[in-house]
Amino acid sequence: MVKIYCVYLSLFAILKFTSAYENDKQIYTVGAIFDETDNDLSKAFRIAVKIYNRHQNSHRFKANIKTVAQNDILKVKDTVCKMVEEKDGVVGIFGPLSLNGQSITQSICSTLNIPHIQINWKPTRGSSLSTSLNFYPDTDKLAKGFATIVKHLQWKNYVILYEKEIALIRLQEILKIPNVEDNPVVIKKLSPDGDQRTLLKELGDSKIHQIILDCEPQNIIKILKQAKEVHLLDFFHSYFLTSLDAHLTDFSVLDSRSNITYVRIFNSNNTMLMHAVREWGSYEHFMNEPEDLTTVDIVRTEAVLLHDAVNTFLHTISQQRNHINVDPTPLQCNGDGTYEAGHHLVSFMRKQSFEHTITGPISFGPNGTRTDFNLLLIEAETSYPDVATWSPENPDELQFQRSSSEQQQRILENLQKDTVIVSSRIGRPYLMRRTPSSPDEVLEGNDRYEGYSMDLIQAIAEELNFTFKFVLTEGNYYGNYVPEKKTWNGLIGDLLNKKAHLAICDLTITHQRRQVVDFTLPFMTLGIGILYKKTEEGDRNIFAFMDPFSIEVWIYTSTMYLIISILLFFISRIAPGDWEKPHPCDENPDEKENIWNLKNCFWLTLGSIMTQGCDILPKGISSRMATSMWWFFSLLMTSSYTANLAAFLTMEKMGPTIDSAEALAKSNIKYGVVAGGSTQAFFRESNYSLYQRMWTQMQQFKPSTFEKSNDDGVKRVLNTKNSMYAFFMESVSIEYEVERHCELKQVGDVLDDKGYGIAMPVNAPYRSAINKAILKLQEDGTLSDLKTKWWKEMYGGGACDEEDSGLSSIDQQKLGLSNVGGVFLVLGIGVAIALVIAMGEFLWNVKCLCVEEHITYWEALIIELKFLVNIRVTKKATKIPTPSTSESSDSNQSTRPQSLVEGVLHGARSLLNLDILEKYNPSGKKD
């Protein structure tokens, strides 16, 4: 019993000593006025003072907290006056948050020289009072931070939704960013009744996908839910929230596909913050109060700022109490007394920079506003929420917190959340409808289509691990601006109308399209080429060697040949110079002979025109004159024939009659393009005079030369007679058609250089990821393999390569048998006629021999045939050897036949002067 009594006595003594020690400490009262609804701030203030007192031995601070109704100015005034009139006075007053309450409190504090600490946003209006400090970021600098963030988001156009007019002050720098003429900013005030769906529908129709939202934090989730109802919370839209309390919103309930970005001024992982939150939670649990401050995610920015403000202000008093008298005294609102240390404390804080705080570095400007702070850019619902940091030291720059891999991962997470809609159009070989392998097979989804575009998107999807769905654009248009409707059609229209995330086909990257959508890197490079049909080869004419001369010329030449040969025969008989001695050794011959019979005359003229010459030549003046004129005629005719023949053969090998766009423009051949495509825009917008002239001509052609698609243009080229239509299209498409239609070819060089790209909405976050995938596919040869597959392997590709694979370019220039077949035919016919004549002469000779030698016809024929086949014998006897008995017995019988033959041949010889008939003169005498 005695021991227990001693224990209680000891505890009593300790408590008494402790109480006496505490009473010896200097106590400073710190006042705070909060609205009745700001219970969390009251608790944060009380706990902040308590935490600070733990580290003070010589003095401590006491929290004097008062609550008033919001915007009750009279109540605020009375509360402040009563607070300063109390016995212990106050070293400073915090709050209230309402602007009207702040104004009256600030005025009283300025009059009494009491430091007034503020922790909420307040528009800067010139110089603040000398005893006022605001730990909330300066309005102008905060506005500059918002503007820098919007610039780095690279939004071309956006809409600003605000709740109160005063919000435009902190948005003023954002309003200065855009070029109003090119990208006007739309500013809309939120409806005060809370129903924003009508306003949000208007935004959906305006095609603006970026939204800046300035509203109270408790209204953020309500507005975003309404945005989701009108389909403005999809993959295409992005939001920037300006409230520093946006982190209080639970974005997970939205199941959003949009990019939602907001800012805050403290890091949720800050150790001081986490310690303060634990203290707040313990106090709430001990006091059995609502848990308003138990987690970082539900802590208001004002509570954090209040914690920093209390620590900073109390630390300043603790420092300055050793240099000046900081003891407060009771004051009267209507009296003349002031707090002597108040102005000094505020001036000292304005000159200092405070580092060890939850909200980052703190420093103040001359007017008492906070000029040093950090804005943390946060993305909602991502694995890597911290994006970047902004500070007033570098007002035009952002310090990004994410690595490239983290940024890539964040983009892929968003891309993988939903099915990517890919808009395309039917056009070979990029996208085609797949034919079922059996009548019972039903094709659904992406299985309905095949082609280069399908395979390319499939390869990108496998690389980035997302799912996709192909849809066809209405009208099968590429995408062109329609001035009458002020809208875009086709694939570009699908992207602008949020019907698709991507658009792919043979879609050309043009300047006009890049004004409204973004493109990936080109997955295929090309240029505009001319598709033309090869010159049609008519039926082969084996007598093409006669083409250099007309039929009339051939007839006239043949006639002249006959006439000149006959005339030369008679001229030679008339000219004395052509009658010669039979033998040169005979000086006085009894008679002269003339060698220019018809055979030799025909041979001379024929040898001359054939440029082969002749062994015998005329000697008379007149005959030489005639022969010379014939040679002159032959020279000109032969030269003309040779030149024309070469020209005809060259023209046959030339192919198309055009070889460039300039040649096409000068010809009578019509030409056209796809209506509404990039090729049409190229001619329409070109400044080059040739292309301008061609565009004007295309517009004037009747019927129209514009086609709905490349397939229609190819059909028109194939079906137009005499190759009188050419079609402008991309060179890679020409390659595809030429692979399958061997009668087509590309003419000339390409007119420009451009590329095919995958289109997507402006500022699409997944653009970089898809670009990297395309580069990888290009490096590993996938793009080349896909082109080979769909150009040269699938659906008849490579047919023309096989046709021309065995012929080199030199071989293709060589003349074939079809070009010179007629010459061989003439040769064959001529030799055949010669053989017939030879056979006739042979049989006639046999007939004559049988008469001369008095043998039967068959005996003479057998003897001559045996001699004919004996090719080693080169000499022939003039008579067939027979027995002498046979000769004597038959000598009388042979006289009459020889006389009969001699008479006939002699008459013919005298008429034609043919030497060959002389051997049939049995007497061997000359006539």
C-alpha cells in the first residue's frame, strides 16, 4: 500500500513539474478563420501547430481557430476584431478562403500591422498590402505555366470551358497562344444549372477534340460523365484540367479512353506529406471525426499549402524572436495600436526562400505573392502518371519526368484498351473482298478483306499488341475537301468525324490533307506516272519488205525494167560500136557479131538495179548513154528503198508514240486522272505551265476523262482503240497493273516524289509508336516482302516478267522471221522456178540427145541421170559414145531428124540471135 502511494506521489510530482515547465514557456497565439465547411483545414491547421510545437523547447504556439459562415463579411469583421482584442493577442491571422472575407481581414491586418497569411487563389491586382503573404501560386505565373503546358501539348485548336468569369484571369496566357486566323480558340461558359450535355453536343459537332476545363473540383466528375454520354470521352478527345485539386477526382469510374491531364503543386510521394497525413489520420481517429485527411489522394491543395504556411511562418517567428520582440499585445480595431513586429516578420519572409516544404521551394515577390513553385503535369489512369514539371525559372520549358520507354508504354496502354478502327477503301491490291473458299463459308469481320493494307496493319498490330477492325469508307473516296459542304469526304472525313482511329490505302501524303490530319512515315514512296497501252501490232505481213515503196512505184519500176531492157536490145543492134569481131586475132573478118541479145540485156539491167553489176558492158555511145541513165535511176531507187526500209523497221520497234508528259500534251491522245484524288490535286494546284495547260485540257475533254477509281482508268486505257487514252496514276499502281496486263506500260519518268502514309487524327498520341513499327518493318524487309507478295505473286502477278524473262533488251531489238519472212518466201519461189526451168531444160536436152544419137528417150534419160548423180565428174562429152556398128547402121536414119531440128532451131536463132541454139546446128557452120 505504501509502495502504491509512493508511485502516485511520484507521478503527481512529475506532472506538476511538467506543468510548471510548460507554464514557463513563452506562448504565441496564431489565429485562423475558416468557413464552416472547411473542417479539413481547421484540423490541418491545428495539427500543423501541434507538430511544430514538438520541436520547440523555449516557446510554443497556440492555435486560435474561428469558423464563420461563407461570405458573411460582418461576421468575419467581428471575429477578427475579437481575436486581436484577446489578452494574448495574435502573431498572425490565417484565412479565410472567401475573397470577400479575405479583403476585410487583409484590411484590418494591414491597419494593425498584423501578418495576414493566405492559402488560396486570388487574382493579382497591383501591389498587395505590406503585411499580406499568399502561399498560393502567383496568378500571372500560374497562367504562364498553363500556357506553356498547352503549347507542349501541341494542340492546334481547342475549346475552353469555364465555370466563373474570374477564371479567365488565370487563363489569360492561354488565350494569347494561337493564331486566331488559323486556329481560333472557342470559349464557352458552363451552364449554371449543371446540365452541360447541350453544350458538349455542340462541341462534338464542331470537330474540336481538345478541351480545357476550368471548374470547381467537385464538378469535374459530373461534367466528364456528361461528356461520356455524348461520346466526348472517347479515344479522340483530350482534356486539360486547370484545377489544382483535380487529383481529388476518381477518374476510374469513367472508364475513359480519353487523355486526361491535370496539374498539382505537390508530389504525392513527398515524405513530409505522408508524415502529415499520418498525423491527420491519427487525430481524426482519436477525435472520432470524419476522415477527411487520411490519404494523400483526398488531401486538398489548400490543406497542404496551409501546412507549409504554418511551418514557414512559425519557423520565422522562432528565428526572429531572438532578434526582435515578437510578443503580441491586445489591439483594438478602432484603436491606434499596432503589432510592432508584424511588418518586420512579413518583410523578412518576402526576402527569404524556403526549401523544406511539401509544395516545393517557396519565395515571394514584392507584393507578397508566391513566385517560386513547381507545377507537376499528371496524366490520369496511367501506369506512369507524372509527365513533366514546370517552374517559373524556365517559364517556356517543361522538364519531362518520363523516360522514352515509359512514354511509349503509356501510349501503348491506351492503344491496347480498345479496338482500333481502321478506315479503308476497296482498291487492288491494297484492300479487296475475300472470296469464300467454299459456298458454306461465311466471312465476318476482318476475314472479309485481304490485301496489302490488311497485311500491313496486321504486322503493325502484332508489333504493338493491339486489336483492330477494318471498316469501309462511304463512297470509296480517298479524302477530298468539298467546298460546297465545307467538309471532307472519304477516309479523311472518317477521321475528322471520329469514325476511325486510322486510315490506310494508297493514300497520298499531301499538304492539304496534313492541315487536318496527321500522317505516319511513308510506308511506300512513289510518283505520278503515265499509264499507256503499247502500240498494237497488226497482222504480220511477210511482204513487209515491199512497204518502203507503194504498189504504183513497184509497178512503174518493173515496167521500166522491161522497157529499158528491150530498148537496150534494139539500141545495141543499132549502135555500130556494139558490133565486134568474132575473134580479136582476126583483123579482117567476113562478118561481125553482137553479144547483146535479149538475155544479156535483161541481165545487165537486172544486175544494175540489184547493185550486183554485170561482166559484160556496152561499148556504143548510145547504148552506154542508155545504160548510164538506167544506173542513175537504179542508184536513187536502191538508196531510197534502203533508207525507207530501215525507217519502217525502226518505227515498228519504237512502241508508244509518246515518251513524256510534254509529248502527251502535244499529241492528240486524251488523258485523265482519278476524280477527287491527290493526282488531280497535283495538276489543279501546280504552278508549272505545262501541268496547268494539261489540267485545263482535262477539264475540257468531252466525254470527261476523269475516272472514279484507278481500276476504271486502267479499263479505259485497255479498251480505247488505237491507244488514244493515257491515264495518270501513282507509279506503284502502274507497276501492279503492268505486272498483270502485258499490253500496258509506264511512259516516261515520274512527275513528282511523294509517299503513301497511314492517316490519323491530329496530335494522335500513338503516331510515334506506329512510326517506330513502320521503321522496324522496313528494316527487317517486311514491307518489301509484302510488296513482292501482292505485286508479283498474288492474283496473276509476275506474268509479264515470265514472258520477257528470256529476252534481253538487245534481243528484243533484233528482227524476227516475221519481219523478213517475205524475203525468204521470194527466195524460195525464185529458186523453185529456177529448178522448174532447169528440169525443163534437162528434159528438152534429153529429147534432143535421143534424136542426135539415134537412141530411145529413156536410154538418153538414164544416161543423163547417171552423169547427173556422178558429182565427181566435172567434164562432159559433146556426144554420147556408142558402138561403131550402131553408128554406121543408123547413119542414114539420122539425117532426116537432124535436118528437121536444124531447120526449126535455125529459124529461131536467126530471129533471136541466141547462141545457145548454135549447138543444135548439125553442120556446125555459122550462119
